Amino acid sequence: MNAEIIAVGSELLLGQISNTNARFISEQLAGIGVNVYYHTVVGDNPGRLKKALEIAESRSDSIILTGGLGPTKDDLTKETISRHLGARLVMDIDAMGSIETFFKQANRTMTENNRKQALVLEGAKILKNEHGMAPGMLYDSGERTYLLLPGPPSEMQPMFSKYGLPALSEKMDGRSKIFSKVLRFFGIGEAALEAMLEHLIDQQSNPTIAPLAGEGEVLIRITARAESNEEARSLIDAVESEVMEIAGAYFYGYNDTSLMKELYHLLHARNLTIAAAESLTGGKFQEQLTALPGASSIYKGGVVCYSNEAKMKVVGVREETIINDGAVSEQCAIELAANAARILGSDIGISFTGVAGPDELEGHLPGTVYIGIFAGGRKWAHKLNIGGSRETIRLRSVKNGCHLLIKFLKESQDS
């Protein structure tokens, strides 16, 4: 089955919102063996939507549309589909009941145009909207399948996962399915990793190997087409073993993990706590850490010490260190990390100091970063020269800090 995703909404073309729906749907469809070859975005215009449908029908078995199911005049998706396919729109009693209940519970008057949301294509399989009002629908014309979904991701994603994907899966019975596994690497660039794996990539067939660039890291997606999970796992495992033999030194995790998640799991497993002192990163390390459920079990606290006064008065960096070495220095980073751990009573301290840019600081170029670490009775600093924008430098500083601690914790366990 070949699918095309058509996102409907002028706000997408104007750049007011991002088309996250297409990405989500594509990821989900890959798991059931549906090939997505095209993403299309079209505004709230029936003529242009009709043309987009005609193009999609010339190259796809399944057409998935998001958006345009609401109550306003510019919500024209199902009306356009109705005219295009010659399928009547009829009132869905259950959907209408849900809409009326919503307004009663909210103690609001329902305007007449809200009834439009309960209209569905006659003969379609109705997909219940448990997070909004307009239902989705799956319509089979005999030649191809049309799946209509609401635009808001908070409504679309749960509807597609619970009802839309299973409905499409029923049409995939007897066909092979696609399975993927993502390997994550840090400390090596995309081009360098691809060069290391070039002979594997050149000879790929099933599974396939695809390098993907992330923010300061590289992903390798291994994808297999198979009849069962067991067969796919066997195919993927064989290729993964070859990849790991070549580039395993840079590997840190699978699928949707992150360096911060891996650090959290290591600290939690070893019953260790951490504190942080951040200058150029402005609290990004602590923000990412505390976004993880259970962070309170390993995170003691921290401080954003942006000024030299804060470094000295709050974290206890010596005045002579600032005068003689500077805030952007190995010694300052070490004192920040060690003092943060001491003041907050944690096992580990980490610090970030440097130049995010765009201007130089203390004679250092933007991207000059020192990460201080206090752990296992040791204290040291690691210097980095990071290229890119101000935000890139800050984000990659945090990732490098996580990576340094992960490496230290793993090595200390092995020794």
C-alpha cells in the first residue's frame, strides 16, 4: 500500500504552525508496511484541494487528509471530498450527541454551525473523536482508501493511534510489514559515520541502513521488511551487530532515548545524586533533567550563575580564579562543579562555563566551552570548541556534559 498525506490548512502555508501531523502519521504507517512517498500541504481552498486529490489519486492507494473538519466556513475538507467522490454527507447521531453534551457540560450555547462537525461521508467507517468534536472517517471508494482526520495534533494523534491505524492495518492482512530500529551515536559526525559504514550501506537490500543527522548526534535507522516480528528482529540484529562492531565506541542508546535519559538511568541505578552550576547554558541542563519523571530521586538542585558576582558569591568560586584565570577557564569550571556538589550535598557536580556568542569574551572565541565535573572524588574540566549558532553551542554543551558523565560512570563501573 502506497500512501500520501495531505495536510489542509492555510496556516501551514503561512508558517504559523508546523506540519507535525505528517511526521507522526508517517512514523506510524511505517510500522504496518505502508509506504509514504509524498507529503502535500494545501490551503483552505476547495479548487486547490480537489487538484491535490487528483494528483494523489494518480500515484497512491491510500490518501490521508488532516484538517478542515471543523465548524467554520474555511473547513472544507469533507465537503470537497464529498463532491469529488460523489458520496453524500449524512449526520452521525453519535457524534452529534457528543457535541451537544460537550456544550451542555461547558454551560455554553451551541451555535448552529457546530452541527457541521457531525457530518460524515455516507458509508464511511466512523472514527470516534475522544479529545474533540469532529469525528474522523475511513472511506473506501473501491479503488482506494481515504482517511479523514482532524487537524489539531491533540485530537489527531490519539484518534489515529487508536482507530485509524488499526483500520488501515486490517487492509494490510497478508502483506509484509516494515520494522525499524534506531541506533544513536554521539561524538562522531554524520559524514564520518557514513564513511565507516559505507560498505554496509552500499550492499544493503533488506534491511536498509539510513544515517540521519540529529542535533550534535547521529542516528542510524535499520529498517527491515518481514512477515513477522521474529523475522524482522533476526534481520535487524544481524546488521546491528556489524554496525556495532565498526562504530560501537560512539553508540549510546536506542530509538527515542536521549543522552539526558541515559544519564538519568545510570544515576538512578547507582543511587547517585547530582547538582549543577550553569553559566553559558543558562539552566538548560537542569531544565532537561527535571523534565524527566522521577528526576527528584537523583537531582539535588543547582544554580544559574551567569555573572562573575554570582559565580563568586553564590557558588563560591575564588576571586583570584576570576582575576587570574577568568570565568571562561578550566579552573573556574572545576570550582563551579565541586562547590555545587559540596553546597547541595550531592555525589556529583557538573558545571558549564564558556562563550555562547556572538561576541568574544575574555579573549575567547564563541564556542569555547569548559565543562567541569566533580565525581568519584575526582575533579576535572573538559574543554570544547563548538561551532554553530548561540543556541547550538548551548544545546551541544549540555549534550557533551551528559556524554562525559555517562562515559565516566560506565568506565568507573568497568574498572
